[in-house]
Amino acid sequence: MKRQNVSILGATGSIGTNTLDVIGRNQDDFCVHALTANRNVRKLAEQCVQYEAPLAVIADPSLESELARTLREMGSKAEVLSGEAGLIEAAGIPDTDIVMAAIVGAAGLQPTFRAAQCGKKILLANKESLVIAGEVFVAEARRNQALILPVDSEHNAIFQALPQGFAEGLDAAGVEKIILTASGGPFLDMPASQLSQVSPDQACNHPNWRMGKKISVDSATLMNKGLEVIEARWLFNAHPDQIEVLVHPQSIVHSMVAYRDGSILAQMGTPDMRTPIAHALAWPRRIEAGVERLNLAQMNHLSFKEPDLERFPCLGLAFTAMRAGDSAPVTLNASNEVAVESFLRGQIGCDRIPHLVEQVMDSLNVTPVRNLDDVLGQDRLARQAATEYLAAMQ
Ligand code: NAD
Ligand code: MG
């Protein structure tokens, strides 16, 4: 079989580097094409040299010449592009078979959408794209025969536990519900009164996973699970009432599918993103991912409980946004991105994140989302509103 070309949007991040690690273990099957980063010139250049990438893209246009110079100094002949246009071009390039969408936040939407327009096999880590553009994104992918394979560990687990043909409808496949597991993050058992005092470092110190800062904070507030609920709705064509969340602090069961006959299928493994990345990369085959094997005999217990929506209001806000539909998830996501950035800069406490999101959601009308422009327009509006509320908070 011909080696498949993989382009990685967000190559220098946590998902990006794990993807390169898996590709490195399977070089007979995969090779690297475009690699992109936001501002980390050195790391991007090193990756391009190590994996012999012919194309490098830096999102910040002011760093294009520095990237070109660094690559030359390192002996790489890679072509260099920059800016959002460069990211979009890389996502649609004809020589690429597979696009790993691993940019963080709404910034990933346009390049990922381009991959859908070009009929690529998309490995989707950038959940925010699907949260904000859900229906429009899925329709575009279908129209162009793009394949969306979930990389988020929960969604990858669900994908593995669903029967072929689930896209025709979960009811027809005998599925009763989808159960997303949540680790509960670093503050699972912390009293609500202490949540205002936690530092960004504490929030980013996840008990089971090493991830980028934004998703780590989202995991601490349970907004990550909220975004994942909306992501699941679009990936699996699920009705909002068919999606449930269970807290499972050990992160061994990555999610489950419950069937009409009482069966529950779960996917298990050690918490290592290289498993879902390898699964999506090679699907429907299986390849070596380099992960530690799960030792069931040494595991003393697995526990499950309902999430506490009072201490973690972000999860409830996400369910509300999903049910409201249209522009509501865009507002949820944009205000959350503004709030998380502000928390990471030390400007607001962690407990203020759900407050800000709720304020913005209450202040903006839900408007129809028919195309990408509607999504981008609402995203701008919500960021502006969030920034104004934030200024009033300080
Ligand atoms: P990260 O912060 O480690 O990496 C983000 C990548 O995107 C970097 O390469 C960065 O250079 C690039 N980037 C950041 N802002 C950009 C911008 N404005 N324009 C272009 N590029 C930009 O994040 P991560 O943890 O790898 O997460 C990436 C995505 O995958 C997120 O959507 C996250 O929710 C999702 N995800 C991550 C994990 C995980 O274990 N890390 C698990 C599931 C899903
Ligand atoms: Mg996840």
C-alpha cells in the first residue's frame, strides 16, 4: 500500500507531538506533509527537519522570514507559508490524504473547514470547530465526501463501540444512549468556596492527562465535557436527550454506548492520546501506538458517579446551549475562550469563568446559523461582549 501523506494543523502542541510520535513508529505507512504552528518557530523547524516535512506554516505572519531562515540553517528545504491563508492552503493541499486538526479553539475552524471542503480524511481533535459550526461543518464534509474520525478520547471510544452504519441514525442502530465519561479534573472534590483561589498552574495540573493549557482549564471547570457533549451530538447525529455524562476519576473507561437490549459497550485503555490518534490514523486497521498496556489485574477499582452541576455550572451551560442550538454554542465557546485566557493571565478567578459565560449567553440573542459567515459573525460578537463584561468585572 502507498504511504499516506499526513498534514498536522497545530503540530507543536500536545496532540500534534503525539501524532508525530505515532507516525514515527509507523513510517512504512505514513509520512508527513505540512506542519503548522502558531508562534513556536524553533519547535516547528525541528519537527520539519526530523520528519522531513516539505511544507511549514506559521500562523503569525511576522515570523515567516524567521522560520524560513531557521529552516535553511538546519538544512531543510521546506517551503514556508504564513498567516491564516497559509493554514487554509495547507489544509486543502492536493498531496495530503489525512489532515490532523489539532489547533486549539475557534482559530482551528477555517483550516479544518477547508479540509472538509477538499474531501480529506480529517482526524478531529479541534472539538471547538464542531461545537461552533456543527451542522454546517457536518453537511460540508458529507457534500465533499470528507471523512471525520474523532480523536477526542471519549468520542474515539464511542466510535469504536458503535456499529457500522450508525450514521443512518442511532435509533435504527439500537442505541439508547451515549455515555461520556469525565475524569472530573483536578478540582473534583474541592469545596466550591475554594475554587476562586486556585491558580492557573493548579488548574493545568490534570491528574490523568498532560494537555495544552486551554483544554486543561476546560477540564478543571468541566466546560471540556460540555463542549464534548455538543461535539458528540454532531459526530454521532445524536438527539440531545441521548447524551449523558458520568464522572469516572480513573480515566480508564474512555466512554460507553448503551444499547436497547441492556448491553453497554465500553472502550478501555491507559490514558494516553496516542491510542485514539493511532486508531483514527489507521482506521479501520490497527497499528502500534507505543502506549503502556492496561494491567487489569493490578487495577483495584473503577468508580462512576453523576457530575455535580452546582459546583461545575459550565457543564449545565453547555447542555443549555446545545438544546438552544443555532448560535448558542458559538456564544458559549467564544465567551469561554475569552474567560479562560483571562484566567490564565491571572486577571479573574476560576469561579468567574462560568459567570462570564452565563452573562454573555443571557445578553445575546440566539440567531440562525446557516453558513460559516454566520458562525464567524457570532463568534466576533460574543468575544466583544465577553471582553466588555470582563472589563466591568475588574
Ligand atoms: P496545545 O495548546 O498543546 O497546542 C495547540 C496547537 O495549536 C499548537 O501547535 C499551537 O501552535 C497551535 N495554535 C494555537 N493557537 C493558534 C492560532 N491562533 N492559530 C494557529 N495555530 C494555533 O493544545 P492541545 O492540547 O494539543 O489541543 C489541541 C486541540 O485538541 C484542542 O482543540 C483540544 O481541545 C483538543 N484535544 C486535546 C487533547 C489533549 O490531550 N491534549 C485531548 C482531546 C482533544
Ligand atoms: Mg476528551
